[in-house]
Amino acid sequence: MSKVGIVHYTAPPKNVAGVEVVIDYHAKFLTKQGYDIKIIFGKGGGLEYSNLEEHVIPLLSPDNPRVQKVQKEILEKKRETEDFRKLKEDIKKELKQAFSSLNSCIVHNIPSMPFNFAATAAINELADETTTNFLFWLHDTILVREEWRDFTGEFPVTLLHHKNNKITFITPTYYRAKQFATLKPPYNIPEMTVIPNGVSVEEYLKIDEITKQLMKHLGLSFNDYIIVTPVRILPRKNIELALNVIHKLIHITGEKRKIRLLITGPPGTDPVSVAYENKLKEIIKARKIEENVIFCHNLISFKRHFINNRIVKWSVADVYNIADLVFIPSKEEGFGLPVIEAGAARRPVFCSRIPPFQELIREDIEGYMFDLNNAPEDIAFRIYKIMLDSTVDNNFAQVIEKYDWESIVTKKLIPLL
């Protein structure tokens, strides 16, 4: 059985966001199939599957001070500098050593995102120079974002979307694939393999004593109407709409049931994200919905976490299992995993009408959609009308068939290795 590398800036379980969740499942099910896996990353880690090795290269992390210094320098000067070349060579040397025993290597997002251009350059060169089979798994790209349009012809953005005949490009949705295909040359990627994200279905089928402990910890009752918004606290997630909808829904339902909104994702640390979090807190205070909105990212992790047999963090699946409705108001998403997670947990999903969600709901999952320009009171009234809707069992069947991680890895990923 061949040896497969998985490369990203950070690794689960100590660092967990959307890409890290994908990496965890890839590692879990590839090792289960007998593959030797080497996860190569700059920060995080701690997976303990059999046949798995972790290789830490601190210079891959965007938080590394040396990386941050070089990033600032090249974005200001828009050219290679001596410090950049030295950093690239140092990263390349360590990656070359890590790649030496690999048959295939999956690289997540580094070829298309702006967080460590020296790492991008190093991987580009190794993809040209080595015999390793490279899979560039691109969940996202900065080249579709307005704020980077002016940089497209300038270094270091010219490092992105590197191509050669040995590289296979993968993305999670046909919408994303179309975006890559329609970019202007040389950044366009005409042919991409679409492999969706998934869920491990059994994790979403339980309300046990641990889950009940989460409800108690959050002060929730089964009489509450619990709406889960499973997104990070970032401007593109459009959480202010969720807050305004909750405010209207409280007035519509009156005293019949207490409306509770759980926001599960962590806040960003950059200045824009910090300002956004403060804005949300101001809206909550102005709407007088402090008792209705719960930010619970400090209690939620990808998987349950125990210390001395005591639960200290609950899983994302636990949150879905106490939800009455999953509400996702995002302006932009790369895939839309919460839609799949809601189906696995047999929970109705109500989401914005954006292409990734449309792709999933049109093809596989039943759900309710709204336009981003709909008034909050209109959205709230629709939620009120669908509180007892019965589409969730079909969603579960579709998830079992198409979005179970073990099936995705076995049928779609392994043939590419």
C-alpha cells in the first residue's frame, strides 16, 4: 500500500476549521483502508490513527513570525526579496525531506490562498522537480475576491494556481469548479475533479447523556426552539441577518416557545473580524436579545474532548442533535458542509440562496432557501411556518448515500492516489 502525504498550514485536532475537518476524515478513512499517511503542517496536530505520522514544519504556519515578516515585505514591494528566497528555500528543503518517501501528496489550499506565499513557491517547485503524484485540493481561492483583483498581475499572486501535467486539481463543488474554469489565464483551471465534503453519519444520530449535559450547560430546555447557526464569526457569514431574524421571530411566536440561537464557530483574530464581532454584540444589545443568543465556540470542538473522564468540549454533532432548525445566512461559502451535517442529523435546514447551497439542495438535500435581500420579518415568518416541516428523513437518506465520508474516500479519493 502506498504512502500518502497531506499538507496544510495547520492540522487537526488542535487546529480545527473546515479544511482541518476534511483532513481528519481523509486520514481516518485512508488509514482504515491500509494507507500510510504523513500529515505535514506548521501548527496544530495530535491525530492518533494507526499508520499515521505527523511531520511538523513550523515555517508552514502563517502565524510564524518569520513568515509574517516576509509576507508583509513582499506584499508591499510586489517582488521577490532576499528574505523571501531564503524562506522559500528553507521551507523547500524541509518539504523535500518530508516528501522523499511519498507516492502521492494532497496539498490543501496552499496553492490558491495568500497566507504563506513562500510555502506556495516551495510546493510549486517541488511539484515540478519531484516524481510525487500531487493533488492540489483547492477549497477556495483569493482570485475570486474583489479585494485581490488589483494584485492579479503582480508578484506574489502570480505564484497561485501553478500547473503542470502531474498535478490533479480537486475542489468540493461544481460551483467552485466553474469559478476556477472561468478565471482569466494563466489562473484558470479548466479541468477539476469534484469531490464533495462529507460527514461521518453515525456521529449525528445520538442524543445521549453527554448531549443532554451540553443543553444543561447552555441553559437550554427541550421546550425551547433551538436554532443553530454553525458558522465562524466572520463578515461573509452574515450573522447580523440571523440576529435580526431571531428578533422578528421572537415577536411572531410570542410566549409560545423561547427562541434560542446558538452560534458555534469561533471569531476571527484579524482587525476586520474583531470589529465585526463587536458589531454583532451591539446588535444583540440594541435588539435586547441577550437571553436568546448564545456564542458557544468555547464549548464546541470537532469531536468530544474529555479531561480526566470529564467532558470539557462537546462535538459539532452534539449541537446539531439538540437543534430544531439549522439556519445558515452566509453571503459566501466554498462548499456548504452545514447543509450536509443538518441532513445527517435529520434537522431541517434554512439557508441563503447562494450557489454552493443551491447546488447541494437542488441535487440532493431538501431545504428551504431565502434571498439575501429578503426582509428579516419575511424570513422569520417562513421559519415560523416550517417549524414542523417533514423533509428531514429524505435528507438523511441522501446523506447516507452520497455524503458519508467513508464512501467518499473509498470511491472518489482513492482512485486518484
